[in-house]
Amino acid sequence: MVYPSDGALLRTIIAVGAIALGAVALVSAMRPFRFGIHSEGLSIRRPGLRREIRWDEVDTLVLDEPPRRDGYAKPPRLLLVPVQGVPRELVTARHPSDGRPAIELLVLDQVREQPEQVSAALTRYAGDRFVDLIAVRRAAFEAPELMIGLRGYQMDRVDRLIRRGQDALMSGDTSARQAARGEIERATRAGLPIAQRGYNTSETDTVLGALVAALADQQSTDRETAT
């Protein structure tokens, strides 16, 4: 029978210990993500952030949807701007409307509830601290799902133009709407880039035309109100 030397035995013990520690770390990382909304505030437990957040610590909560990528929607995310501001080392996002430093609390594909359910709970408990920017943007201009096929408009370019117009409409700023309208008109006059796989050109032209009309209507309303 062969027995390991003291050195070999020590190396074996160290290796087993390392594997055990690695298993503990993995188990810790795989613990369920927890996020709670209640009358006192928010309860959150995720890697890098485990704490109770009182409502009086919250300046703004924003439910937002990142811009599409290659025609596909990304899951919504909930952003927090604390009353005291965000320490530089904790900044993981920016407020989508005013650019203030923010913390990404969660991405909604991490929870079972639908965005509408999360929005309803935050509206109930957070009050005017909470903004459902997804709903506000869609109310400003509801962009339909565009068909995707061969030889269509480059999707990222179209998505950026639509988001630009939506954000200008919901901003309440006349100059922002004029700038967005001008950008869309210039892009369509010059001809949107064609991709091997892209948005249906006819549908896209219709949607962008409707968006330009909405931006123009808002400007007309502003002028009438001013007079």
C-alpha cells in the first residue's frame, strides 16, 4: 500500500478546501434574488446590494426600458436616485431623462412579476417618487412592432430615431421636439441605411411619418396656447 507523503497530503487538503470554499461561494451566488416593496420602503438582496431602503431615502425611482438592440427589446430595469445622491463608486446607471447618477436596483427578468405588477406596487407605495417611464413613453407615442425581413432598414438606426421622438414628445420641451422632428426628417430624406436583415421599409416609413406628425402637432398646440 502506498501512502502520500506529508507534502502531498497537505496539497490534497488545500485542494479539497479550495473546492469546498468554491462550492460555498457558488451556493451563496445562487441564493434567490429578493426584492420587496412595502409601506416602509424597499427590501433588496442581490450581489453588491443587501439592505432596506426607506422611502424617505428615495428621491426618484424610474422604471425604464433600455433601447432595443438588433430589433429585440431588452428587459425593463428599475433605477434609484437616492436623496443624498449616489457615491461615485456605486453609480451603475443614469436617470434616462435628466442624466443624474443612479443605481440599477434590478432588471425585471430577475423577478416573476410582470412590469405592470411592479409598476402598480410602486405607484401604491412610492407615490410621486416613482415614474413609470415605459408607460409615459408609450402614451406619448405608441410605436408598433415592426416586421423584420431581408433588405430592410437598419434596425438600430430606426429604433434610435423612434426613441428620440418619443423622448422629445414626453419632455414637454418645444425645442427638443423641433430638434427631434428635424433629425427624423433629415434621416428619412437622406435615406435610411439598408441592412441584410432589417425593418420592413414601408411599415417603418409609415411609423416615422406618424411620429413626425405627432411632433409637429405638439408644436402647433404650443403656439396656439402661447397666443
